[in-house]
Amino acid sequence: MTGHNWTRASVNWFKYSSPQTFFPLAAKLVPWFGAAAALLCVAGLYIGFFVAPTDAQQGEAYRIIFIHVPAAWMSMFIYVVMAFWAGAGLVFNTRLSGMMASALAPSGALMTFIALWTGALWGKPTWGTWWVWDARLTSELILLFLYFGFMALQAAIDNPRRADKAGAVLALTGVVNIPIIYFSVQWWNTLHQGASVSLKSAPSMAATMFAGMIVMALGFWMYSIAAALLRVRCIILEREHRSDWVAQHMGTLK
Amino acid sequence: MKPRHKRFAMITTGVAALGIAAVLVLNAFEKNLVFFFTPSQVAANEAPQGRTFRIGGLVEPGSVKRQPDGVTVQFVVTDTAQTIPVLYRGALPDLFREGKGVVTQGRLGPDGMFHASEVLAKHDENYMPPEAAEALKQAHAKGAQAAQTLVTNPPTGK
């Protein structure tokens, strides 16, 4: 009996698994995540540039860490989330899951690109080179190609449902690369240094530096959610354009 | 079993199989995936012969010597067990320091001298303000001094 009451009181989340109901919900959420992203990034950059101390070894050059590390974390995390939605789409045959996966891919590719680019800019003054083919850098580059491959494959197939399925297989295959990126600095000799932050031990950096990095990472996270929600709204409209509710929605806009 | 359970099982099996395949492949390639060899590996003849490769380790403190021409540098790379002398002509990266990490590419000469064509600095994952680094250094020096005192004045039982 109590179980019955509980179900009635709680939100029926499955209601939002249909594109029609998710579309207005996404519209409501976007400004909140966008505002949180802006606030956190401003705060993170302020801590990074004005509060965090100079590094004893690298001087000011290390400050690119406040962009580089959050972008690298997000590049891997977004891939896992994308593969999760792609896999969910395969298993449950839900339309929205595939759309979520497609919406996440460009943000993931952007984060990967930022991580590689800032890494090159950081590598030149510290290591003495823009690029080396060590395990960490190479596996991160493969991640960028996985994102590009996912987007290109989906774009090449006209039928959206078939495009989702083909993309899902590629996305799930690529998941293998994520632990390789993460553990590459432990498994092999690399030029890239090991992780400063891990779940097992205290971060090997000053507290304010760590705080700046975490705040930036949260900001990037919020940005990625906002961007993915905006993008999924476009995808929903595109794919459901023949349905009545989209016609109605477009009608009210006019 | 519902169709979606079947699909879930198939996907899980597929990803698991891929994971195992990746582990096996990476294990097989492990030797070829090294970015650099340590001086100990070179001493054990594990490094490739007759072609360029990279060695990595620490720059031995006090080993860096600049030759009179100003661009040629000589230093010793160590992994605390074995050492390799390195000769390099060119600009060194800013973070090249004695006692810090270095990765260098080049060819091992018959005289045992490593003729480098590229020198890269490998920094560690520790970030701290200069004051903290200074404090650490002092504490370390004090500790070393204390250790030395212990060694030089052992409690003699004779």
C-alpha cells in the first residue's frame, strides 16, 4: 500500500523518455545549466589566474592546467555518457536515447580538441615540443577520431534509426579506448606525467590550484549539459517534423 | 527472455569480448608501446640496436657540462641504477634541470655515448607554490643531514 502511495508521489521519469515531453523540459533546463556554466567558469578562471599560486617548477605556464585538465576529463566522460545513451537506444529501442548520443558527440569532440590543443600549447614551453607520439597523446587523438567517426557515420546514413544503430555499435566499440587513455601514463613509459588527482590519493597539488581545477571542471560539465540539451532540441524538431505536435509548436512560434 | 534482455546480453558480451581482445593486443604490443627506454634496459641490451630510440630518466645532478662552443651540452641520464652519458647540440627546454626528468632521442655510439638529436623535459605531476617547494627542500636537506649524522656517528658497540 505504501509502495503505491510512493509511486504516485514521485515524478514519473519515464514520461520524459518521449521526445514530445522532453522537448519542453529541455527548454526549461537550458538556461539554468547555462547560467551555472557561466558562473562556475568565471569563478574557476578567477581562482586559476588570481588566487592560485605560481608553480615552483613551471612558473606561470602551468596555469593552462585550468582549461586543459577539465577539458580532458570531460572528453572522456562525455564519451562514456554518449556510449551509454547509444547502448540504451540499442537495448530499449527508444528514440530519444539515440538523439541524446548524437547531441553529445559534438561537445565531446570539442572538449577533446581543446584538451589536445591546450596540451600542445603547454608542451612547447615545458617539454620542448608541441607533440610526441606517446601513449597518452596518441590515445587521446584516437578519441578525437572516434568522435569524428561517430558523427560522420551518422551523417552518412539517411535513415535516422539505422544511423543511430550503426553509430551505437561504433560508440560502444570505442569505449575500450577510455581506460587506455586514463591508465596509459601508468601502463607505459610516457612523456606525459602521471595523474595529479585520483580517487585513491590526495591531490599532489596546492589546495587553491585543485579548487580552481574542480570549479572549472564543474563549469565545463554544466556547459556540456546545456549545449547537449540545446542540440537535442534541434535534433528532436528535425526528426519529428512530420508529427502533429511539432507542427503545432512551429505554429505557435509564428 | 524479452527481446530487450537478449539485446542487452548481446551488447554486454560484445563489449566484454572487445575489452578482452584489447587487453590481449595491448599485452602483445607492450614492448613496442614504450616511448623511451631506461638506462637499465639499455644496459640489458633491450633497446634497439643500430637505429634511433629514446632514453628517459633523471639528469644526474652535477653532470651537466657546457662545451666552449656554447651550444654543445654533455650530461648523464640515470635511473639511479645505470647511467648513460649524452652529447647534445642545440637548445634545451626551459624545464631541463639537474635532478629532473628528461627524455632524449638519438643514437647510441660505439663508445657508449648517446648522441642526441632531441632533448625533452619530463616534469612530474606535483604542483606547488615556490615557498612550499623551498620548505620541502629545506626539510629534505635537514632530513639528509640527520641521516648523515646517523651514518657518520654510528652507535659503536665495539
